[in-house]
Amino acid sequence: MSKTFIMSSRILCTFILIVALWLHPGRGNDLASPPITPNDEFYILGQAPEIPPDWTLKIEGEVEQFLSLSLEDLKQYPQSDLEATLECNFSGGALYLISSGVWSGVSLNTLLNQAKLKSSAKSIIFRAHDGYWIGPFSLDSVMLKTDIMVAYGMNGETLPEIHGWPARMVMPGYTGNQWVRWLDRIEISSTRTSEKLNPWPIHARIFEPEYQAIVNKCSYTIKGYVNAGESKEIVGVEVSTDEGKTWESAELLNYFVPNVWKHWRYQWRVETPGRHTIFARVIDKDGNVQNENGLYGWWGYNVIATVSPEIDCVDQHRADINKDGYVDFLDYSLLADQWLMSGAELSADIMPIERDEIVDIFDLILIADYWLAGLE
């Protein structure tokens, strides 16, 4: 075979690769910003109480200056804006009660400083108009958290009624039951307590597949999110599709923002039909791994999926030459490297039924079919 023919064939293959890439762009690896949940898609719990037109937020107790602030009064203070993820403390299993938004309001410490706390002030209680309350918490421990705010805005809009209008607590990194909605009173007490706010431990959840889903693809993208309190950074997610026997790394999709969820995905190369138990667990920057058991252990967040017995994935997986879970430009590149080579162990010789021991146009056609069909 002449060198000129081989060179011409490589040029043709490269041209096909460039055109294919233009028609079907490859996946980028840059981390995106964490997603914001639109107000109309934010999870909802309970029912909003009727708020009187003369509503005010009172800050009272062990203070030198009693405060009674209308919504307009609150808006006169310097406004803070931050993104924080809200997750219900009681969500478990396949129930997803988590959303993330940008909150606008007043720093809690700004209000407490305005009230001029007495030296006898030791604890704090947050009370809502509907009778709900949390506390007492150690006042010192709460005031150390400079990102806690009394919010009146959500994603650039007025705080919706169901989410706490006129004002609610925003407690970044802490369980959702502490984000008091319809806030109308903050009490400062002389009672000593060692109780502190309850932060989220590191934990992962699986969005897709849904519980008891039927999987009928040879490659399936498992998706989910991770959450952690106390500004902990998640640096790794691992997924098991065999009931925790083996674990593989997933891909993190968002850069780190303190107390904000990260989303992740894992390309599952489906090999065996039948019932599969899927787990996900996280690792933080300090090397801590999510617990197996307990309230937020990875075992309790499992998802059951059944792979259809009718699919045969062996031939389709051959087209994923680099075994990354996708048929894409990288697989074409590997094929180009072996273009018109011959031998029994060529990874790019992917034609099913007859492995002809040469990488040629038939392998190219097959891999193109899988790519353009959207095989993952």
C-alpha cells in the first residue's frame, strides 16, 4: 500500500472528523455556575398564612433599642445578595425537596447591631407569624455566621407569599427547617444555651434515573446533586451501580460556591440486564467521605432501576473506543490514529459480527451512525 494512498486516506478521515465535529459539537469540560431554580419551579411546602397589612418585624428582649420594622424599613438598610441552596430537612428517598436561589435582604448582624444587644444577651429565637419557631440558639454562634440574612427578595423578585413574604430567614448551609418563613419576631434572651444551628452534612442525591425507572439504552447518564453545609467544598462524587460493591468517579459540572449545590453526572455503561441498585456518595476537600448509614447516609438515598432485557449493548460499546461512556470526537480521533492499520488487537476495529482486522471505512460508518444517533 503506497504512502501517498495512506496519506490521502488520513486527510479524508480528518476532513470527515472536522465536518462531524461541526455538525455535532463535543462536550466541554469547563465548570459552569451552579444552576438557579426559577421561582415558579421552586419546591413548595405548606400554605401561606394571612399576613396583616400592618406587619412588622420586631427585635426585642435583651436589647437597648427595641425595633419594629416594616418591609419598607428593612429595605432602607444596605442590601445583601447571595446564592444559597434550600433543602428540606425531612426529604429522603426519592422525594426531592431542594432548590437554589439568589436571596436579597438585610444581614442579621446589621439588625442586631442596630438593636444594640445588652451584655446579658446569650441566646436567640426566631418566630414566624404562623406560630412556628426555632431556638434558642447560642447568640455568639449565630452571629459568627456573617451570611445569615433576613430576606425580602428571591431571584430578583419580591419574595413570594408561599416562600415567606414579607420576610424570611436565609440560613446558608443549614437545614431548611431553620429558614423560618413569615418571620415577625426575633427574641434575644439571657438564657444560656450550647445549642447551635444544624448544618447540612455532606450528601449526594440522584435525580436521574427516577426510582423504579426502566432503562432501555446501552449507555445512560445518571445525574444528581451534592450539598454540604459550613461552606464545605465537595471535590468528588462516586457512583455505584452494583449495590455498593464497586465505585467509579462521576463528573462535577459546577464550580464551587459556598453553601450552594453542585450538580454531577456519570455515564453508566450498561452491561447487564435486570434490576440495579444505584448509589452516590461524596468526598469533601478534607477527604471526608459521606457516611453509608444514618439520616444522610448514601444507602438511604439509593435508586432502583431495571435494565430492559431486550437490549444488547456489546456492539454499541465497541464504538466507545476510549471507554468514557460517549461516542464522540475523541473516539473518531482514536479511529483516525489506527486508520488503515491491520491486526487482531486494534481497538478501532469495531465492526460487529466480522472483526476484519483492519480499521477502514466500515468502522468509520459504524461509529458515525452511533455518534449522530446520539448514543451516550
